[in-house]
Amino acid sequence: MSTLPSTNCQVGLALSGGGARCFAQIGALVALEEEGLQPCAIAANSSAAIIGALYAAGNAATAIESIVRSIDYSEFLEPGGAGGLIEHDEIERILELHAPATFEELKVPLAVPAVDIETGELLVYSDGPLRHPVCASNAFPGLFVPVRFEGRHLLDGGILNNFPIDVARAMTQRPIIAIDVRPPHTGPLGLKEHEPDTLVQKVTAMFKDDGPSVVDILMRAYSITQARLLDVLIAMHPPDVWLTPDLPDDLDVQSFDRLDDAFARGYACVKEAADHGRFEALRSVDAG
């Protein structure tokens, strides 16, 4: 396990969910390290919760890049149990190899949200066992099976908070850098003007590649709900620097074969922000 380099400015990090789009956050973290910005607290949701856990464990961003490049994502597709398609074994294995067993053993404080799917509660985990809360935060409804932990059945924190800036604010008085890779919630989906008439035609259309799938439509509905909730949250807890890598709309939450593109765009986003002096006010906190 490599360690984070010594830097001259500490910041809080808020990392949004976004599935494979979170690869851009790894590129952004590499660039932030090069700019001398070190995390003193991390709040992260969904796939970013895994990245956040690896980073908080003391792995440099380049080491995390190597970890995610070594993953065989086809292994994630092992059938799950009731309530989802995929189990969490592979994610737990990655965390076991590259992170400690508890939040308390992390080198940087970490908080991850999850939702109790039976009570509707939003829970934020920052102490105790690490792996189950991180897996729960990543457990997209219907895709992953719910995580059973401490008598609860937990799913993706993004159901209620996919961009935990407020959580980061509660963790530190330092400036907050937020890295937003959420999928777009507006724009054309390629829906046809004339839909199939019969049930057989409708079922056949679901498996053709000439229009949006049921998953695409469900993801858009999920993103719309998240966006409306987060409009209010972000207005109440604006980050000091809000970074939004220029990710193409077709780089979606399932684009696990496009790490290079996402990584490069996340890296470029931070470098562009640095070129425009967006981090100077953060450094002035230390200078003052």
C-alpha cells in the first residue's frame, strides 16, 4: 500500500455516485495530489464510496488507478440472491486487500451514506466495520442485493443523497472540493414516436439495440428524482469548489470499458480548474 504524498493544503472531499463515471474521480484525485491538495475528510456515495474507502486507507490515487484497472468486471456478474442480480463478494475482496477492516483504522476520516430500504431512513456510516457500509452505499436498487448489516437491509445512499456535500461539511471546517460525475437527468433518450402495438412487439423491442432499454428509462427516472433532491441540498451546503468533469452522455454508469476516457476527463477537469486559479482561495486559508 503506497501512501499519500505530503502536501500543503488540506481539504474535504465530497464524491458523488455515478457508477463507471466515477472513474473520472480517480483522474481528478491524481491531479489534486499534483496540485498539493490533500484530503482531511471524505464523504462519498455509491461507486465513489469504494474509491473513497481506498483513498482514505492511504492508497495514492495512482495506486487506486492500478487497482481498478486490474479488476475483471465480468466477475461482478455472478448471480445474486433475493432482491438483486449481483452479490457483493468481489467488492468485499477488493476492500479486504486494499483497506482496513474498520473506519477507525483509516488514515483519513470517511463517511458513506446508505438507505434502510424497509424504514426509508438515510444512514451515514463513519465508524465500526468498513466493508458492509461501503458495499451498502454502492448497492444500486435492483442491481445489487441489499446488504444485511446490524439488523437492517441497506441499499444505495443515492436513493436520498447521491452527492453528500452536507456530510463532508459536517466532518471538517476545511474548504470542500466536490467532484460531481452524476449521470445527466435531462436530454433525449431516443424514444420513438410510434411504439409497438402488440405485447409480442413490445417484448421484442426491449431486446433490440435501436432505442433506449428499460434500464435506460429507469436510470433516467432515478436521476431526475436525485437531481431534484440535490438541488435543495447543494443550495444549502454549496461546496467551495465544484468540479464537473466533461463526461459524454453515452459514458454511462455501466461503461466499465471506458476507464481511460473517464480518467483523462477527470484529470483534465482539475488541471483546467488550477489553470483558472480556482484553488487559490483554498490555499489562502492556510496562508491566513
